[in-house]
Amino acid sequence: MAAPSKTRIQAALLDLVLGASVEILPGRLPQPEVLAGRLPRGTSVYVPFPPKGRWPETIAACEQVLAAGMQPVPHLAARSVRSPNELDEWLCALVEAGVDSLMLVAGDRATPAGPYRDTPALLDSGLLAEHGLRRFGVTSYPEGHPLVGSADLDEALRRKTEYARATDSELWIVTQFVFSPSPALAWLKRMRETGCMLPVRIGMPGPVALSALIGYAVRSGVVASARALRRKPGIARLAGRWSPTPIAQALARHLAARENTPAVDMHLFTFGGLTDAAEWLSNLQKPGGVTVCPPENG
């Protein structure tokens, strides 16, 4: 395969930047007018549901995102829902607020609070379809899941895909964050070779202090990348800061070398705060800000 031109890579990188989504905890969302000044209108803003979260906080966060002219994508954590009645109430509140997209996750609870142990169980309830909700993001793990085997993950994705086909729903994948492009690109290659052509958002941390990022990684089960990051010399490590730029550049090279491929975009986990993530995205759009670097070795 011929190497893509620098111009083509730069164009692919700019497309990634313009199509990026972000993830922000409800308590860290700024007021709508501030949010509107940080991100482009129409940006997808994912709203996580922490283990001790409350659904009214999720609804309020979604309303803030909508008021800023953006697309809220709240997490619906299966294991946090206590009953079918509660699920019905939560979905009613979402629809009334004007939300039409969800990020379906199992959740971090070791023991389910109710009858839903995973995302397929939520889909099988039939309640999402009853409320007219047919746009879903689902998770995947380029480095594997710390508690779930790859065969079970593949089966869960198959069930979600079948549901989407049967209900004429829109489905896409958002991956767990990675510190290096290698696991993400290897996972993407495997998925495409198995026939999965769903749109994909590759998760990556936004700019953040390196020490804090390693802590997030260990708690999230991304242990292999955390170990590699500790060992890896370079500007980011010497400066004590993490930057997602190398991953974005590698994705751009990957996309520039392939035409007519299913959509691949970036998803930023804003561990270091929205301001730093928004500034990073903005800088890549400025003249001279989109710089193509050589591939990583190894």
C-alpha cells in the first residue's frame, strides 16, 4: 500500500478534530454559554453516570448541553437501574428533555442494583424502543476487559448489532481509552476483518498531567498501556504531561491510506478538564497547528 501524501494526512487529521466528541462528568460541565465558547456547535458531549450518580443530575447536564447547542449523549448504566419502573421513568425524563441518543454501558457496580446486568438486558427489556430511542453508542475494549473475556465481548456486540438491525436503530462503538495507537489500530483491523462495519470512536485521554493519567488507567483496567507509559521516554514524560496528538496523527495516517472506509472518529475523555481538551482541539485547527509527525517506532 502506497504511503498517503502529507496533504491527505493533514486533511484526515482535520476531519478527526472537527468530528471529535468529548466526555464530561455532570459536575464538571460549565454553564451553557461557557460550553458554547469551548466547543463547536453540534459537538456530541457524553455525560457519564458514576456509581453514586443520580439521574436528575444526568438530566440537568443534558439540558445544559442542549442549551449550548450541542448533542448530549448520556450514559445509561444497566447495573445502576433498580427496576423496570425506574428504567421507564429515566427514559421518560430523557425524552422529555429532548435527548435522542444514549451511551449504553454495563456500569461499574460489582452487583447489579436490579434486573439488568448488561447492555443486552437493557435492549431486551423493549423499553428503549417503546420510548422511540434508536441511537446508541456501545463500548468496546482494544486492550481487553479486566473481567470479561473476548469471546463474551464479541457475543455481546453481536447481540447489540442484531438488535439494531431488528429495530432499525443507529449503533456505533466508543472504545475504552488507549495511550498508544497500536492497540486501537490492531483492534480496529480485527473488527473490520470479522465483518464489523459499525462507525467507531477511538477513545483517548485529553491533555492531562501524566501522573494523574496513570492513576485513571490503573483504575479503569488499562494496565498494559499504563505500564508502557511509565517506561516510555520522550517529551510527554519529561514534561510531565500527556498529549493525545500522537494517537490522532496515527489515526489520520490510517484513514488517509484507506478510501471508503466506515467512519472512524475521536472521543476525548476530559480527565484534565474541558478547557485543556478544547484548547488542544482548537490548536489543531489553526494554521500550522495540524502537523504530521512520523509514525511511532514499536
